[in-house]
Amino acid sequence: GHRTLDIGTFNDWFGTMITIVFACKSNSCRSQMAEGWAHQWIIDEVERHKTAIEDCHYIDEKKDVIDSYNNHLTHRVKDYVSSLENIAVTSVALDSSAVFDAPSSMCASTLASKCQRKQVKSKAVEAMAKDGVDISLFRPKTIDESIPFLENIAKPKSTEEMVIEGNGKSPIKSVDKLIVLCSCGEEMKYELTRRSISVEEWSIDAPTAASKAGEGDKAYQRVSLEIKEKVNILMRSLKLSLMS
């Protein structure tokens, strides 16, 4: 089940790029929904607080007596908005072979362009659209495709990240928070978990299986809203930290 984050962990990230990764086996449904909801939360939060900044400027012009307070508040809100804009959210497939319509052996990096990439499930796209979130342009991504992006924006947060593992150094901890939305073995999660500072697992039904079991298309919207609730808890924990 869901566990709220240790706020102290997020405090250590303030002022740096924060990376949040949602993962499931094929990155075609649950993890894409989570990514969509997280992006939407950030968009809504930024817009809401930019409006608050504009309101403070209006009050400053009308009431000089509270200029100092409003200036302080405006700076804090601006810092918070800046921090929100430094959050990188993505989603990936734990099983790279599930991303393409060809055996994984045929879809090595040199041949990937010749393989047909699968799409996000249309029922997932439709369910999200009903609640105003557009994930129609999202696409399944492999771990190998995502790691360079994550490492490029990652900043070591402590010397503890660079530890000796076997005959060499461990990979950079380029994922601040990894959320796994499916039940899968440790071996499948290994490449991501070893690169993650914190890992959390959410118990989320597979909507495709639930749909086939008799729930029908309603399963996709039910799962979407369950994911939304968990994403909101996650992001509110981040907000408490960044605003403290």
C-alpha cells in the first residue's frame, strides 16, 4: 500500500533537480497514468501559485502597510514555483521487451529504429481524458532509453552515492523516488532500484485484467482515479517539504 514520504528526505533535495519515476512492466497503462497525473498536479500547482503572486502585487499597490509581508510571501512562493519547475517526472517499462512488437534481442539500441514501438493503451488514454488529462502523446519507454536522460539531469546529493560495488563504482543514484505500480520480481526491478535513492511500491490493479474479469472499461477509470489519489498524496508530501 501507499506510504507517505519522509519529509526530511525531500528537504535534502531542495534547490536541486528532483527526479520521480513511475514504473510498471510494459509502461503502457498504470505508470503512464501516474506520470500524467503527476505532470497535471505540477501544472495546476504552478498556475495556482503564480496567480497568488499576481494577487500579492495587487495588494502591495493598495496597502503599503503590508508591503514587507507581501514581499516576503512573494519570494517564498516564487522559490516554491521554481522548485516545482525543477521536478522531472517520467515513466518507464521494467520489461524492455514489452515496449516493442519484436523480441528484445532484435531491438538493441542499434536496431530499435527498425522495431515497432507499442502504444499506451487506448482505454487508459480515454480514461485519463475523461478527467481532463491528455496522455495521448505519451509512449512506452525502456530503462535503457531513460537512464541517459536521468543521469544527465542528476546531481549527486551526497558522497554516499558514489560507493564501491564489486570491482567498480555503483551507478549514480539518478532517481530520487521510484514508484513501482505492478507486482514483479526483484530481478526485473534491479536496474532501476540500484539507481534509486528511495523505492516505493503501490498495490494497483491491472485494469486490463480487471476489465476482462467482468468490470469492463470502467476498470480503467477506477484505476486512474486510484492512481490520482496516491499521486496527490506523494506530491503533497513534496509540497510540505518545499514550502517549509
